Amino acid sequence: MDNDIEKVLYSRDEIAGAAKRLGKELTRDYAGRQPLVISVLKGAILFTVDVLKEFDVYADIDFVDVSSYHGGTESSGKVDLVREISSDIKGRDIILVEDIIDTGRTLKYLIQLLEEKGAHDVKVCTLLDKPEGRVVDVKADYVGFNVPNEFVVGYGLDYNELYRNLPYVGILKPSVYQK
Ligand code: PRP
Ligand code: MN
Ligand code: MG
């Protein structure tokens, strides 16, 4: 897998540092509340685990699975709900955990879904934010890194469902997807 990476952007250690920092910020901000942490599958799987280990607050955990890239490098523009949230959302303080905010479409869709279900508050914690990719107006509340406008994989992020298990985030060689 390493051979397909042009450049490592965030190493295993840098990511661990970011997860720790964000987990501590969340611990401070959510002290005395009982939030519901919702991990956005599949991309957020690794980041969710690492943030949760640093999150020292009574919290519920759930998952939602949405997809819009379908393995490719460009958003299809349409967010498909693959797996619904099973928890009761009404009146809850929600922390959405994402791997990356790019066009913002996924996040906008999820925030709307949670608001329709009666969430009291929705905050977003993302490892990566790509502000240059934005098509719709959404913002993350907790950000690990601002990422340049490149197609990145690793640590949960995929191309064609591969590379999610890389322990770092890197830029994929264009030769891999320009075939
Ligand atoms: C990716 C990524 C985010 C979303 C961000 O998910 O994990 O959820 O796209 O892009 P956006 O801001 O342009 O909407 P993807 O659709 O690839 O599904 P996956 O997480 O299962 O890989
Ligand atoms: Mn995703
Ligand atoms: Mg994907």
C-alpha cells in the first residue's frame, strides 16, 4: 500500500496527537452532560476509536452509514443513507465524528437528518477539514488538521474501499486512479 502514496501528510504520531487534543477539548466542553457520539461510517471508524479513548465523559455511542463517493475521487452529489441511526435522537446533544469534510454535502445531510429527529444540539468533530472543497456552507467545531485540496487516503479514508487501514493519511498517487 505504501507504494501507492505520493506523500505522507499526517503521520501516525501526528494523528494520535490530534485525537488526544480533540478528546481533551471535548472532555472539557461536555463535562456534566451525556452526549451521544455518532460515528459516520465507514471513514470515521479509526478516528472515532482514538478520540473516544481520550473522551472522559459519560457518553452513548452510535453509528450512521452514509455514502456519496462510492469509492471514487469525486462526490456523486447525492448522499445515500446506508444505515440509519438506531438511538433516540430527540433532545440529545450530538457529537458527529467524521474523517473529512470536503464538499460539506455529507455533513449538511446529517445535520438536517438529526434536526428533523429533534436533536437539541449538534457539534462536529472531524480529523480533516478541506475548506477549498466546500460546495455547501457547513462548519466543523473540532478540527484535527486543515488539509490541502488533494485526494487523500488512509486512517479510514478510502479509494475504491482500499487504504482505510493505513495508519497515516497521505496523498494518493494520481497514477493509481488515472487508470
Ligand atoms: C467520505 C468521507 C466523508 C465524506 C466527506 O465518505 O468519509 O464522510 O465523504 O465528503 P463531503 O464533504 O464531500 O460530503 P464516503 O462517501 O466516501 O463514504 P465512506 O466514509 O464509507 O468512505
Ligand atoms: Mn464517510
Ligand atoms: Mg469513501
